[in-house]
Amino acid sequence: GDSVTQMEGPVTLSEEAFLTINCTYTATGYPSLFWYVQYPGEGLQLLLKATKADDKGSNKGFEATYRKETTSFHLEKGSVQVSDSAVYFCALTDTGRRALTFGSGTRLQVQP
Amino acid sequence: EAGVAQSPRYKIIEKRQSVAFWCNPISGHATLYWYQQILGQGPKLLIQFQNNGVVDDSQLPKDRFSAERLKGVDSTLKIQPAKLEDSAVYLCASSFQGEQFFGPGTRLTVL
């Protein structure tokens, strides 16, 4: 079945550091890929998405590129802020199945 | 635009008791999902509705969990009887044009 694997956290960075959170996936069809973010005390929010190979999703300074050859969708940000502290989930929907399959989440802690 | 509403936000029960959660999706969203998020894990699909019909309930433990979607709008998820391992956050989501919008969740603690 479909699955998503994320790097384990927590990831602790200083403000303005470069962020990478790794995500790889297994899917039988042609998945769409997503990053969701969960801020402390809040619900899940869509951060960005990509629906086909080589697409780049971007939002709020975050970027991720759909790499079919490496089955990856790594999340990057050039300069993190304290306000980016949250749990980040990589997820996919596969062909014909619209429910999301999530990774286990990566907690990011940004220190001033 | 109002988001997905869920209630209650928190619930504490004893094992073997029953509990019900309610979800009101965003107006006009035909697809509704219930996910279970155990602490430290990503959400896992329990059931998916399209209007008031079930699309996917393959991962719903049907011996104790049940769900319905009244008139294709609100939905209720019930657990009867609850087990310790049911302690989790139960998330409701509705979708429009492929994007899912999540409610704040109900945190269930089973003692």
C-alpha cells in the first residue's frame, strides 16, 4: 500500500538557519504530494502541494519539489523564524483515492 | 468562510464506555473524512463519505466504531465500547476541488 516516510525529529535550528525536512513516498499510481503544518494548539493546515513530477510547491518561503525519480518531496526554507516552530507532515493522495496518507510528522523547534 | 467545526474539543472516559464526536463540514463540501491521530503519529483515515454515502471504511474497526453522515452534511463518529488504545485526536476534514480542510479535532482520553 501507499506510505510516506519522514525524517524523525525534533529538528532544532537557530533563527535564520536553512531548513530541510526529508520526505520519501511509496505509491502505486500517480500521487499528489502535500506538506501540512500543525502549529501549537491549532489544526492541520495545508502548507503547499505538487500534483505532478517536477512541480514545485511553494508558500510562506517554504518550497518542495516533486521528484519522481527519487520518490521524494523534501521541504526546504532558506531562513527559518521562531514562528515556524510547528509539526510538519508530508502526505500523499494516490490515483483514485482522495484520502490522505500521512507521514509520522517532524517537529521543528526554532530558537531565537 | 466558516471552517470545519468539531465538538467536543476534549473528552475523558473510562474504558468500555461509549463516546460520540460531531463534525460540521464547510458548507457545500461533498466529501467528508474522519482521521485518527495517535500521539506521535500522523493521522490515519478511518472513514470517507461522499455526500451521505460511504466511499472507504476499510480501516474502520467496525466491531466498535460506527459513523454516519446525516443528509450529506453533519457527521457523527461513535465508539462503543472504548478501549485504552482509542486514546487519540479524532480529526474531521472536508474537501473541495482536491484540497482538504481540517477541523480542530477532538482529543479523547480513555482511562
